[in-house]
Amino acid sequence: MSHTASPDFGDRLFERLPAELRASLSPEQRTALQRALRQQWRRHAIDIRHSFGFWRWRWYFVIIAGRDRRELTRRQEKFFSMAEFGFWLGYLGFSILLGLLALYMIKSALGIDLFPNHHLGVWTWVEAHILHRV
């Protein structure tokens, strides 16, 4: 089965340029533009492109994803650093709560009562709903 390669994006772009503009470009300019376009449109880790006919029109969708190599503005850098800080703060808080819950469960399973007649009820709930089912 023969498979023909689709024309390069740069070639398709040049075909759409007005003829007088194409004629005005030197070979060096054309090569430089093609090189710049290839750098901009690199392969992505996820690259899904598909078109389909529906009713009287053709539709297309493109899903691309990969590492962002663009330079960020100062505002974007500030936003992403704050978002990263929030993520790590949430992760740390969740980890501490999970660790405290694990320690509480171990303490309760061993029958250690630090404050007599004061319980959170977590161990009682686990005994009633999880341990007695097994």
C-alpha cells in the first residue's frame, strides 16, 4: 500500500501567500521562515488531529499537549509560583492530617486512651462499618 506524505506546513503556508509576496522572498528568507516554523510547530507528546464530515460541513479537532517551552511573562511566572506554593501547602497539610489520622487509628487499635471519655468516634465508626463486615 503506497502512502504519500502530506506537504510540509511551511510549504502549505507558502502556497497560501499572495504570488507577489512569494516572488519577493529570497531563498535565504524562505529557508529561514521554514526553519522558524518548524521550531514553532514541533512534535508534541500528545498530538491528535482528526477531521470528519457532519451535515454539510467538514469539522476538525486538534488535541495537543506537551511540555511548555515558551517564555513566561512576569505576571505568568508570579501566578504559577503562587499556584505551586498553594499546591505544596495543600499537599503538606493533607499529608500531616493523614499522618495524624494514622497515628490516631494506631493509638485507638492498641486501646490507648489519652483523654478518658473523650473520643472523636473515628475508631468506633471503623469498627462498626469496616472491621465487623470482614
